[in-house]
Amino acid sequence: MNDKKNEKSTRSSRHTKKNVKKKKGFFRRLLSFFNWSILLLIMGATVALLCAFLLVNHELETVPKVDSQFLKAYPTSEITDKDGNIIWKPTKYRIETITYEEIPEMYKEMLIAVEDKEFWESKGYSPTGIANMIAGTLRNIVDDSFKARGGSTIDQQLIKNKYFDGGRGHNVVTRKIQEIFLSMQLNQNFTKEEILTFYVNDLEFAENAKGIKTIMKTYFNKSPSDYEERTPGNIAEQAYLAGLGQAPSTYNLYISPEDGRKRMLTVLQIAREDGVITEKEYQEAKAHNLEDNLQARNWESKKQHQKNLRYKIYTDGVRKELAKLGYNIDNLSMKIVTHLDTELYEQIETKVRDNSYYLDEEQQIAVTVIDANGVVVGMVGSRTGDDELNRAIQTTRSTGSSTKQFLAYGPLLQYFGNQYTTASKFDTSNYRYPGSTAVMHNYAQGTYGLQTMHKSLIKSYNTPVGRVMDEILGSDRVKSFLSGLDLDIQDKYTSVDGLGIHASTLQIASAFNALNNLGEYTAPRFIDKIVFSNGEEKVIEPTTRQAMNPSVAWVINHMLRGVPYQGGTAREAHIPGFEGYAGKTGTVGFAKSVNPPAPYGIGSSDLWYNSTTNGGYSISVWAGYDQPNTSPQLPSYYRKHQTLGKDLQVMLNKEAPKAWSKPEGVKLVSGSGRDAYYKVTDSSENVVHSPSWGELDEYNKLNLDEILRNREVDNNWKYYEDSKWFEYYKSGGDLNPIIIDEDLYQLIKGGD
């Protein structure tokens, strides 16, 4: 029995040992499995971390550096008058920047409560946001309909907007990695105050507005200081503005006022929960209607457009000068301070637009006024200013005879002063254009035998100019002389051009100013200085050159002094006591084949009167109609453009100018006073090549449409009692003669 028990006990013991061995083997295998799993997990994690490291390192190879100049927002450029008053700003987009101290405190607190509660404490990134991004990215791998989102900090939003174009066109993973790195760098280099200022100035809103200061004004016409008082309206508006950045178009009050209100309520609730506002303020602000103070849409653009239009004629010149200096006002942020004296400018404008100077409402005008320093003090490009066509700088109309001294007599004295004096005589008979059957005539086809240079200029005879240009000067000399005055606008010059080139009143006034300054040409000046976005200033110095010898300029002035006198062509412009006063008229006829309407009598298409005063002002006046070959004619008796030029000189010159002081290089030939004849003794030939007519075959020398031609007097002369011809015809004069020349007219009138 005992043996059986022992045997049973032994079997039981062996069985138990066997089970124990089995259990131990299982646990060993399980432990081994876990050990390998952990090992594999560690290895996988290591590989993943290594891959992540390599990925991050790769993505950071192309990351840009944080730069304050790039992070800043810059206001749009502006043009101001000499006192700093804005006369031009762009209207299609608006940017006004704000300093940290200007940011309203409540707006600041609401913005942080809504966008980034941990802004002040964070290092530029949010760990929670990063975790959300990773989880979302992994989920997106298996579910491409899911859009991964991460809680971006204000710092990251700034980086995204500035460096990644708001995230458009960039790989999300790459961008996020670089964003975090740059945000950390941002926090290492800038204070939180600076970062917040960068951020609010860079916010893009609807209505072409950028920056919180801009949109405050756009919607509510308020500045940051207007939000200091905690009124229900101010609280509501700031809540709306604080929540606007997430979806500016969706919450646009002009398009979706209800969506805008919902966003305001959301922000107000968050502000109450965070203790930014009290319960009472919450309830009162919640009841506020944002549309109560909403401004009319585009009110800023419309207002600025009116101001831009008000000074457009002047700022056109500013922009041209700026372009010559190499600056693009549309791509840079700068303040252009001009020489504009708005009070003086408006006085000139008022004088020019006085209806007493015009035949009708359709007649147009262009005037440029430049002081002795080359500063443009006045420009008028239209009768009313209602249109945007700047006739003062247009170069589509011929100058007529008003530029003869620059095309013929100036170069003649400059290069051949040793051979010709103002007493030299020239043939005034009809002149046949070389290589053509066309003939150049003087005004009214008159011929006057041999006449001096002096008389030929003040009487504005045509044919001597043709002979001087073709037979003595040649194209190169004319071109060389004109280039010094910025009037060189063609490849070649012949006698055809002696009767007018296409130039603006701005160009002609500048050329006359060179006469005023005894040959020193100054490019038209609009800009005083440029203030760049970093505070640096660049003063714009005048650009000058000696365009002709002082002796030549003085002699030309001497001859032109006779133009606004009884014997000259600008008698209506005479100013008693103005000895240092020179002028020149210009007249342009209609195209030969055109018979335009003549309700005021037969006349011309364009009229000019240009003048300058010693040490004073150079003024160019053009009068005409916008359609030269279809508009009414400016009748022969019309001289109001001369009167206007005279009146402007009287208004601007506080004292009667004295005659120009005679420089060296001028020698008296004979005579005295205004009738004296002079010689230039320091001329020099510095143009070596003069083309022949054979070399000018490619030049359209027969384009004679703008030459002043003979005009017959209207048979209805008797109805025009204002005409200077009235008494002559009434007393039995020929009803249909050619227009008589000035000498004959003076004899008829009993003059000298």
C-alpha cells in the first residue's frame, strides 16, 4: 500500500515538475518576445527619429533668415507739398502702419485671447499645436479627406504670411517644420512687443486694406487713439476687428454684415470669459449694431482720388522726374516732398482759368510756370481740371514760330558768331524747300526784302529761318544745340522744322529759363527730397548744364525783348517798366486739306506765347482746341493768350525786372537801347558734320501740313466787330484780301 502511495506521490511530483518546466518555458518565450518587441520598437523609434532628424535637417537647409526689414510692413508711398500735406497717394490699395504704443489695449487683449492665449509665454510655437499637426498628418495618410490642422501661434502665423505667402503653394509638412524653426528664431531676436507689431501691421483685410490701422479707418473712420474710451461701440468694433483676421472676406461688413456680427459676438464671449471685459460691457457691446458707424464703401479711395485729381497735373511731373531718378513709386515705400507751394499754385490756376481769356468753354489751355531755379511752381493742363488729360506735358502740338530762336538764330550765334551778327541781313523772299516744289512763305505770303536777324526774329519771318537751317547750319548743329536744352526730339532737322517742333509747355518753359540764366539749362524740378522707409533722406539737387554761351543767351534775350513791344508780334503782352522781359509768339495753321469751322473768323489751330523775366519766371502758354483739324479756328484778332502770359508775369514778379547784365563775349555793333545790334565774340564751331539734303532722303522733309499758310479773311467780317480789321474793311477795304502783314497794319492804323 505504502509502495503504491509512494509511487503515486512520485508520479505526482514528476508531473508537477513537468508542468512547472512547461510554465517556465512559456514565460521565457513570452519575455523573450517582449524583449524583442521592445528592442524592435526602440530600433524603429530610433530609425524614425533619425529619419525625422534627417527630414528636419533637409527642410532647414533652405530656410530663410529672419530679417526685421522683411518682417516690417511699409506704408504706401505718398507725394506731399513743401509743407508736408499729402497731394497724392494710391487709391487701389492702402497701407498704414502702427507702432506698438498705438495699438489699443483692449484690441490687443482681445486679439491674443482669440488667436494665441499663450502668446506672451510661448517660445514661438505650441507643443499642443505640434501634436495636433502630427496626429492630423498621420490621419490624413489613411484618410485623405481629413484636413490636418495645427494650432499655430501668432508667431507662426506671422512667419507663414511673410515667408510662405500665407501657405499658398507650399508643402504643409515642409512649411510647418520651417515655420516652427523660424518662429523660435523670431523669439530669440525680437521682443514680443515687436512681434505683435509686425503681426498686426501685416494683416491682410478686404477692401484692399492692409494693417489694423488701415482697416479701422476703412470701416469706421477711426484712428487707434479713438478707441481709448470703453464705450459699447468701441468695445464691439474692437471685438469685430480682433476676429476679422481669420476670414476678412467672410466677415466683410459691406458684403456679409450678419457674418461679421456673429464673429463679433464670438470674440465678445471669449473676451468676457477671459476677463477682458465685464459682464455689463459684454451685454452693452453685444447690443451694438456695427453698421451704425460703418462708412460708405470706398469712401477713402473716392476722397483720395479727388485730391489726386486736384494736383494730377503737377504730380504727373513729379512721377516723371522720379522715374528719371530710377525710382518706381508703385513698388517702393517712400515720401516724396515736392517744391509745391499750393497757395501760389492755386493763384496761378485761378488766373489761367478765368473765362475772360477764352472764346468759349471748349477752348483749351496749357501753362507751365518755372522760377529762375528751375522749380516748377505752376502747371495748368486744362480749363476746368475735370479731366485727367495733362496738356501741359503733352508733346502732340507744334510749337509754331515760338522756337525759332532755338532752331535757327541761337545755333547760328553759337557756332558762327564770328561771321554773323544781329545786324546781318537775310533774304525774306519765298523759299523753296530743297528737293521739292513746295514753297515756304512768310505770314500772309508777304516778302520784305533783306532784313536783319534782329528784325527777322521779332517779326517772326519764316523764310530766313529756312535759309539759315538748310544753307548754313545743317541738321547736326541744330541737333547739338537743341540737345543742351532737352529739345532734341528728332533724328534730323531741316527748314520744315524751323516752323515748329512737337514739344510741351514744360519743355519750352525750361528752355526759356536757360535764356533767363544766360545759357545755363536746369532740368524741370518738382522734387525737393525723398524720405525712405528707414528714415533716410535724399535731397534732389538740380541737374544743370551750360546749354549755350552766356553771350549767346544774352543776345537772344536782347532781341526777344522787342517782341512784346509795338513793333513785335506780342504787343498785347507789353508790360511797362519791365526791361528784363523777353518773349516769343508762335502760330500754327490747319492742315492744307482741312477747312475747319470758323465761327470767330479765319485764324489758326494753335497759339503760343512764351516769356521770361530776369531772375523771375519763365512761362509757356499754349491755346487751342483738342481736335486741331476739326475744332473752331482761333481768329487772327485773338490775343488773349498773350494777355494771359503778361498778367501772370505781373502777378508773379513783385518788382519790375531790370535788363540782364551783359556778359563777356558780347560786342556792340551799332545802335542803342532795344534797337542796338550785337555780335558774339566767343562762338566756336564744335559740330563737325552737317548732312546734305541727299543724306536726308529718309527724312520726311515734305510733311508740311503744320506750316502756317495763307488764310483768307471771312466774307462775314462785318459781323465780327471785335476784329482789328473792322474799321479798315468798313471804310472800303477789299472784302476778300489776304491777311495783311504787321507793318501794313500799323500804317493803316497810323502807328509807327
